[in-house]
Amino acid sequence: MFRRTWVAGTALTAVAMACALASPLAFGQSKEIKIAHIYSKTGPLEAYGKQTATGFMMGLDYATGGTMMIGDRKLVVIEKDDQGKPDLGKSLLAAAYSDDKADLAVGPTSSGVALAMLPVAEEYKKILLVEPAVADSITGEKWNKYIFRTGRNSSQDAISNAVAMDKPGTVIATLAQDYAFGRDGVKAFKDAIKKAKLVHEEYLPTNTTDFTAGAQRLIDKLKDLPGRKVIFIIWAGAGNPFKIADMDLKRYGIEIATGGNILPAMAAYKNFPGMEGAAYYYFGIPKNPVNEAMVARHYSQFKSPPDFFTAGGFSAAMAVVTALKNSKGDATANTLIKTMEGMSFETPKGKMTFRKEDHQALQSMYHFKIKVDPAFVWGVPELVHEIKAEEMQIPIRNKR
């Protein structure tokens, strides 16, 4: 009796072990790969967050051929609203990792929220793919090895915009929001300027609606200086800093310059034909199959073109699916880190590559000049030059 029980038990154990080794449930993996998407469904950056969410789900569908499967594992997206609040974003990410058992997370919209979330990814030893928060410090001094970013950083914004403005005889003043996004953006821009001269930095609260006092300080700093005079605007969310043009800047020979933005915000650009800058994305610029697919899908679903942050969400999805396919569905952090470091993947902007040193996605940016076209309610950014990743010396700012 004892012998028969022992034999049966041994056989059973062997079968169980074989099944475990053959099954995706081995090593604690479930049949689902859970992705937490934490973004601003509401709050001051709501418009950006909603676009990212649209692009992310559209991108997952495209990258998996409509199956939402990686091998025999189903992708499940858990959405959470951080409302643009750092403390809330931090707690939501912890809950996603611990309570929801998310394998990895994507987001957030705000740089301030992202900075609060970075230590949580390190604590739980799980991947956080940052999209679209832009502050340099996210992949700089606040970075840890669990952080990857598909979104562009402040240095990529700044260096590409410097291409349009960094010329001898040009004097520049900056107008930016007084938080991580604005201050990191100005610092990176200042570091990128080599030939022009930066004479003043103006920071205003993120919820500013009356720009009169700030604009007057900018005018006072620039009006009596010789050469080309430019106010470079770095702004996101509510408020319209282009109202400063109402203070008759032309009288003082002062121009406005800025980077790309979402289409509703670019309605203000129509008042500035010929304005130059550099953009992360505009649907009419990149020529590649992924962008064509995204534009077609977006027109089909929404009867409108995809926007700035839609492309970002789509790119994040392409990165996630490429990584999971390359790892054969293994979503553990150590495997994904090895898989994603140096990994290239296709996006609506063309190829991106995660730099090994700081996990920042290196990517093209687009030098544009604004054209007024009656067919569009926004100023149309016409491509002057695609600034390839290799043309930009993006600093490595972390302490790895």
C-alpha cells in the first residue's frame, strides 16, 4: 500500500512538473498581461490624457493585429485617473502594482505626477513606461532602471527648437510655466543655445489667464536690444500665452516662437504665419506605414486626424508589444529591461530606439514653419527639416 501510494505520488508530481514547465502559468505568470494606464482623465491636462489613451488602445490593437494577444497571453488594460495630482498618481501606481497585480504601467500625463511615481516603480521592481510626461529629470537625476520613456524629453524639445532660433544676432526671452515641465524645458533650451543670447526667463503659474504683467516684463527686457528679438513660449494645458501678442509686440520688433502642440492650441498659431519652431509630431509630416495606419484608423473612428498625444500613446503601445513579443510574453521586469535596452521599434514617427544608458527613446523631431491654410482651423506646420535623432546630442543626465 505504501509503495503504491509512493509510485502514484511520484507519477503525479512528474506530470504536474511537466505541465508547469509547459504552461505560461509557470513561475507565477498568469494567462493575462495586465497593463495599468495612469493618466489625466480629468484635470488641467485632460485633453492630453484622453488623446494618449485613444492612441494607446489604438496602437495595441494595431500592433497585435486586432487580437490583443501576445502568444496565448491576453493584454488587459486597467485605466486610472490621476487628475494631474502627484500624490494621487503615486498611490494609484502602488495600488496598480500591488492590488491589481499589474505587470507594468504606462503614463502619466504630467511631469509632476511622473516624478512622484518613479520611486514606486523602483520599490515594486516593475516597469513604468513614461508617456507623455516630458521633464528631463524623469530620465535624468530622478531616474531608476525600471523607467523607460517613449515620449520626448525637454532636451529633445529644446535642442530641436534651438535649430530654428539659435542664430548670431538673435536675443531670446522665455515664457514658461512655473513647474517641472516649464523649468526643465527652459534649462534644456538654455543649454542648447550656442549662438543666440538668452536675456530673460519669465515663469508664471500653471493656471495663469492674465498674461499682461509677464508680457510687460518680457517687452521691457527685449524692446531696446538690437538684432532679432524672440519670445520663446513653453506652455501646456489651460491658458493662452499667445495673448501677449495683443500688447503690440510688432511695435517693438518682437517675434513669438514655440514648439508644436495639440491641434486646438494650434488654432492660435494661425495668427502667426511664418512662425518657426520644432514639433514632436504633426499628422501630415511623417511618411511611413505606421503613421498611415494610425491616421486612417483615426479618421475612420473619429472623422478627424490624430493629434500630438495620440501619436505618443500609439508609440507607447508599439514599444510595449514589441518588447513583449521579443520576450515571448515574459513581462517580468528583469527580462523586459534586458529586452528593451537598445531596442528599436516602429512608431507613427518612424523608428525609435531606447538608449541603454537612460532608457530615453531617441527619435526624430520636426523643424516647421507655420502656413495659413483655409482648409484647417489651425496654423499648419509645414516641414522645413526632419531633425534625426543622430543630429541631436541629447545629454545623458542620470547618475547610473
